[in-house]
Amino acid sequence: MNIKNTTNYKMFSILPMNREIRSEHVEKLVKSIRTMGIIRPVIICKTNVIEGEMKNYIIDGQHLATACEREKLPIPYVTIKCENEIDIVEQMGMLNNSSKSWALIDYVNAYKFCFMDYMKLLKFKNLYNLELNMVAALCTNHYSLVKNSQTIKTGTFTITNSKAAQMCKEFSEIFLMINNVDRGIKFAFLNAFMQSYNKITQKSIINNLKKNLKQIKLISDNTEATNYIKAKVFNLKK
């Protein structure tokens, strides 16, 4: 690698789609630098696709760059090529996963600058306080958590369900009522909700849930609980 060093801290810019700098992580890196020195470079790309003017954006190592500046040390850096916004996000995801893995929400926050559907996905998540995987399933009307996660991470996620907003709103009402149940049971509710949509009214679901929630909480076996939920809450046959 062609590693360069600089104390010109102002030459680096932070990408708007990257994770926010966390002071506690900077603190850890400062302690590490004082003990072992700097063991890897900051990765940057020089591009004008973000703000219309050529800047050196940090792709990986913004916490390290901050720690170096705090310690008044030269920042070691390597420049890589990035063709467009999508390329930048993909590089960010790969490089960050080599040190501290990105969560699914990090990909959404990054790709929202590139695709409107990611912005809508984040909006639905925040508006209805549902898990991201749940919102993704409702937005695609496809209960495949692995597939939805893969499309989110690769920048190929699209909202294909025209009723996504309404379904998120209605399921959020159910989600509030089952807040204290096991996570697996919550996803069983989601699956049954999607299967029964337009086959049973929301009012009937809420009434059935009120009648049966106490019993559902007493069932320890997830398979038994799932079957009970389908039959008693959503009127689904086996």
C-alpha cells in the first residue's frame, strides 16, 4: 500500500452516510495508540460525487483520524478509487466489517443518500417503532428475513408493497400490545399478520389478541405458541 502521512487534519472530510463519530470509541483508540502506536492507516477516496467539489472523504478510520488529531500525531492514510455513491457505500461496508461490523441499520443510513426507498424504509421504522427486519418484510410483503437483509446490504432493496405504510401502522398497534413477549413470538405475529392481511379486520385481530394475550404468554413452546396465535388471533387454519 502507498501509505502517506499528514498533520493537515483539515484535508479530510467526513462522509454524510457514514456512522457518527462516537467519543467513547475515540477514547479507546487513543489508549490503544498510546500503548501500541498506530497499526493501520485511514482509508480515503478523493471524489466530487458527494458535494460537487473534490474532497478527501474518509471511507474507513474516521475514529482513528480523530484520535490522531487529538494526540497531534500524523494521520497515515491510503487513497482508493470510488466511482460513485454506490461504490462508496459498498467500500465502506466491506472495510468497516473488517474491523467493527456494520449493523443492518448502518447500511440503511448509508444507502438512504443514494435511494429513496431506503429513506422510506428508515421513515417507517422510526414512525412506527418496529424492528428493521419487520419493516423490510412489510415493505416487500415477503417474509424472508435473510433475503431482505441481503438486499438491504447490497443496495438492491426496493419497496414493492403499495400497502406498506398502512400495514406498518396496523402491525405497530399489535406490536405495542405484545411488547413483553419473546422476540421469536413477535415474528410469529408478524408472519401470521402478513398471511391473514385482508382476510380478517384489524378490529377483530385486536379483540382476539386482548382475549388471548394472557394465554399466549403462558405457552413456553414457540411452535405451540405460533399455532395458537394463528388460530386464535388471526383465524388462520393449520
